[in-house]
Amino acid sequence: MTDTIDDPNMKPPEPGTEVAEPLRRAIGERYLTYALSTIMHRALPDARDGLKPVHRRILYAMRELRLSATGGFRKSAKISGDVMGNYHPHGDAAIYDAMARLAQDFNVRFPLVDGQGNFGNIDGDNPAAARYTEARMTIVAEALLDGLNEDAVDFRENYDGTLTEPVVLPAQFPNLLANGSSGIAVGMATNIPPHNIAELCDACLHLIKVPDARDDTLLNYVPGPDFPTGGIIVEPPENIAQAYRTGRGSFRLRCKYEIEDLGRGQWQIIVTEIPYQVQKSKLIEKIAELIQNKKIPILGDIRDESADDVRIVLEPRSKNVEPEVLMSMLYRSSDLEVRFSLNMNVLIDGLTPKVCSMKEVLRAFLDHRQEVLLRRSRHRLGKIDHRLEVLEGFIIAFLNLDRVIDIIRYDEDPKAALMREDWGLSHPRAMDEADYVSPKPGEGELSEVQVDAILNMRLRSLRRLEEIELNRERDALMLERAELEDLISDPELQWAKISDQLKDTKKTFGKNYEGGARRTRFAEAGEVEEVPLEAMIDREPITVVCSQMGWIRAMTGHIDLNRELKFKDGDGPRFIFHAETTDRLLVFGNNGRFYTLSASTLPGGRGMGEPLRLMVDLPNDVEIVDLFIHAPDRKLLVASSTGNGFVVPENDVLAQTRTGKQVLNVKGDERAMICKPVSGDHVAVVSQNGKFLVFPVEELPEMGRGKGVKIQKYNMARGKQGALELDGGLSDITTFKWEEGLSWPMGGDKTRHETDLSPWLAKRATVGKRPPYGFPRDYKFA
């Protein structure tokens, strides 16, 4: 059968038939079903109890196993097995991971599971297998479950219809904000930080008193998150207020540290609290890598001396370093400072995903508490009515005890006989007139419930004292019933009752509760200005040596530059100059790219050094054109072998990464050839075919990157194969001051100084003339 389903009134096809429909619609409908399932039943928490289905089912299964906070432990494998078999048809590994997280006090602000055994640690180690660990609920979890026996919430069938499970838990406190939540659904995500229960209760109490309270007012009670690992929030208050008002934002969270005095001016930093969800082992590994790569030269060493607490020791390289400067660098380079994102995307009433403000989340919780209170009150009212009915039957039986005993002893069907008897016309046994309570109109006959209760009554209850207790119990229940009816009909009484419950919850989980006090503190960021490299490194003289094969090292002190040094076989010196450890070095390759090195990171001079290509990403086919010390305000003249070039500020060629920074663009056989500091107002250039040209520096453009402009013109000539080739090319270039002239070596110790270069002065990009008398035959200025 082939048909379409465009008509909404069309009946669904019979089982076993084939239905043709557009692929787009078929995939869309099925993907939408999957998306809704992920959103509602897996990724997003319920605003009322703050739990996802898996967590709710874990707690309910533990309750069914009677794993109370004061009871015994059970194997985690038994718990996860029951959850999987009865309520949550997913993998047992996923269930156990979810349960283990509820037991981790470094992940959950108020743990819901009391774990016994290895449930993981802050270093990032995984929990032991479920067959080794044991668990039970905490009193916090019991507070979430309180009221399930009193019809506080709806129940639904489990996945196979054999059992029932709660749709939501009663929740005595706003668990969504207390323990936070995170999850990724289809097209949406949530990330909620944990908060302090006592502060949340205060905010709820204020919201009960002032239902239309402003969002910013609630911050007087809940100033911000309260992470289980402590730390210090340095986010400005206005940003925190904006985040809670909109449901989206972020918080800057830093570690907590103290400075430990070691005497004689020595000190070290002790980190005692790390940011939330940062694995301590990876944090230490990252900082150790920064030390090894000398990214933070003022940090000497890091040690982990943690036991049950966190104790990370940071040793400065020098006692002259400022602790604030060191920590500021670590904040920028490591996870000692993180940014926790807030995305309060939750399910309202378990159905509708919505990004809520803190006020909306608390209001959803309070509305849920009101509904729970009403349902529990009605349930209690039903119990009272049932008990009053039984008590009335007991009282009638006591007033007519002899007749009741006769019926039970001699009648073949005492139940039917008791129900047929008109007790309103019966005469009570002899008793004090004050104790007599006449039956009410319409109560002359006993109900089935009353008769069953009378027949199940013990003989020991047939005493006068019991009769008095029944009257007293009936009076107390009648008073409680009247109070419940008033409560159900009066919203003000309901909110007063909820306020009392919140005050009790605050008292239970407040400062006197273990871990109830606030852990995360607030402080101003106290940003430290960017510190120059010279202030972070001890300034010491060195001699930089780079060989012809690119092996670089730093000799201690300023040695004689003509001193004979050792190199590898077949290698020799190329660059050697004096520098200081605070200097930055620039490497210019013939690919037109600049690379930056810190002199303090160079290998020592005891060996042959290390290949420069391992310190920066210098390709094997690229040769080093020049290596020199960076001067911040200097300008450089860069030129290629084909005579193209420009002037570039030296600050613009600094590279922030190992890959360097492309400045002079070259292609084909063209290579970067010259990099000279600009130290005059005129340029002198000489070509390989012996043409000399002088022109003003201002004719060269100042650029940050590019091919440049033609510096000198070169003629085309026929090559050996008959093709046109460039006759010569750039040989050397320099800059000089016009009034001082130009000097060049003539061989030996002789030097020629030419003061009048006007015969060679011309426009840029011209050919030029033969060089002055005595110019070197290699056509080099030096």
C-alpha cells in the first residue's frame, strides 16, 4: 500500500502496511522525538527538585532498599542494578557514574549519597568498580524524599509498567541551586553552579514575604555561588547581578592561597583551594610544563604536598619576586583562575525548557512546595477521617460492649450482625453519666470499616482506660482536622507553614551542619599591570653563540668575541654577540618570517647548545638570514633577492608563537636576503652585477607585511638556455646619514670614506651606476 499522510484527518495505517512519506518529514519527526526525549528525560534538570531522571531514580531506588542515612551500606552494584532493572533502562556504567558523582564532596556541594570506598578524588582519578564500593543516602537526600508516602507528588509507571516511580521529589530545599547541574541536550545546554542552602532559604523567605521582589534584592541573601572546593570569586557585583537577572553569564573564580614565610627573606606560596571542576593533577602538570618551557621564568618549582586537604607549593626563582606578580602570571597562564559559565536552562513543571532568572527558579520551587503542602494536608485529612470513623466505631462498641460480645460469641456471621444492629437504639452498659457520649443522628449503624476494626480489636483493649484514650484521641484529631481545613482554604496559612519548614531546613543544614558554612569568598580582582620581562628575570650578562648549522647556546658573562670556541665537526661560528638574559632575540629566515626567542630560555654554554630549529618552527629548507637583539623603537629595512623591500617597525615583527610571524612575502625562487636597522636618512644599494644606487629612505614605504616595492631595477639577459633571466639581483644594502657619507673596507686594515655620493643619487627603482673607486669586489658594504 502506498499512501501519503498530508491529510491530518487521515487515520493511521493498519499494522503491517507500508506508508510512503517524504524523507525530510520522516527524519524530522524522528529526530524531534529524540530531541524531546533528550531534553526532558536526560539532560535538563527539573526546576522543582533540581534532579535529572537518573538521579531521581537512584535516590528512589535507594529509598526502596531502605538505605537511610542511619542504616547500613549496600554494594553499589546492587543499587545500580536495581535502578537499571526497575526504573532506568540504560547502561549500569552510566548509572554508577551518576551515583558516584552524587557522593563526591568536591563535585557536589551537599552530597546526596554517602559513599564507602574509593569514589574518586579531586586529582581526577575514577571511582573503584561498583562491586567494591558501598553506599547509602545522606540526610540531605532524605530531605528531598520526605513526603513520598503522603501523596505529595504524582507517580507514573516505570518503563515496563510493572512498578511506579515519582515524577518529581517533594524537595524540602531548592536543590537545583543548592547542588547545581550541568548537561547538554539537543540544541540547548545547562550549567548551574552550586549555592549555599542557608542563603537560598533566606531568599525564599524573602520571596514569600515580598512576592514581587526585584531580582537584585535577592542578591542580598544569595550574593553568588558557593562552590564545594571553595575559591574566591572576583567577578564584579554588577556582572553577578546581570547573570542572575537574565539566567546567563559567567563568574571568574580564583584559587585561594597564602604566603608562607621561610625566614631570611625566603618565602613560598601555598595554594589551599583550587577552582571548581579543576583536576589537581592536570593543574600541576600544566604549571610544571610552563616551568619547563620557561613561560613563567620567575617560577622556580611546584610541589604537591596534598593529603586529605589541598596543599600546592609554588617556589619563586628569586626572593626578590613579588608574590602578586607571580600569581597574576599564573592566573593568566593556568587554571588557577577559571571562568565558570552560568546558563540556567531548566524544565519548568517538568515540561517546558526555559532560561530562568534566580527569582523564577526560586518561585518554581516555592510553588512546588505549596502544591506538596496541599497534597500532604489532603492526604493527612483523609487519614484523619478514616481514623475518626474507626474511633467512632470503637466508642460505640465500648458503650454497648455487652451486646457486641454477645453478637461475636453467638452469631454465626458476627460481621453482618454488627452491621445490621441499630446501635442508636441500644442501651449502653452501666457507666458514669459524665462518660456517656450519645451516638450522633445517622450513626446508628456501623460501617464495614468500623466493624472490621472492632473484630480485629484485641481483648486487652477492653479496659476502661482505653475508652478514655479513645475519646482523647478523637478530640485531638478533630482539632487537627479543623486546623488542616483552615490551612487548605487559607493561602496565608499555607505560606506561613512553608516559611516554618524553610526555617527548620535552614537550621538543619545551616552553619551547624557539617559543610553548611559558606566556602567560597568574594574579592576584587586586583588586576596587576603587565610586567615587563626585565622585571621577571634576573638580569645577567651572557654571550649568544649560534653556529653555521644553527646550534645556539648562551655563554655565561660577556666573553671575548674573538675567543676560539668548540663546535661540532664540520660546523663553525656564524653569530656571536653580547646580550643579557632579559633580552629578546629576533631570528629572520629567508622565507621572510621573523621568529622570537627569549635570551633567558637559551641552553647553557657548557655543551654545544641545541638546534635553533627545535626552539622555533623553522623549516629545514629555510636558512637563517640574521640573528640579533630586539630594540623596541627601532625600524628595520627588509629586502628580497629580487630587490623588493620596505621598512617595518621592529615592534611589529615580534612573534607570540613558535611558528613566527610572516613579514616579507616571497614566492618561487625569491628569498628574503637582507634585514638591516635603519640608521640614517638615505639608502645605498648595490647589485650583483655591480650597479650602485643611493636614494632617500623616505622613498621606501613603512609596512607591517607585504612584498614591498622595487628598490633597484635589474635588466633582463639571455641565459645559457636562451631564456630571459634577471641580470644579477640584490647584493647588499645599507642606510647612512647624508651629511656623514659612507665608509667601506678596502682590504687589509684600510677603509675608504666617501663624503660626496651625489653622483649616485637617483630615484628609487632605477638601475644605478658603477660603484665608487675602491668599492669591494664582492659588492658588500661590510
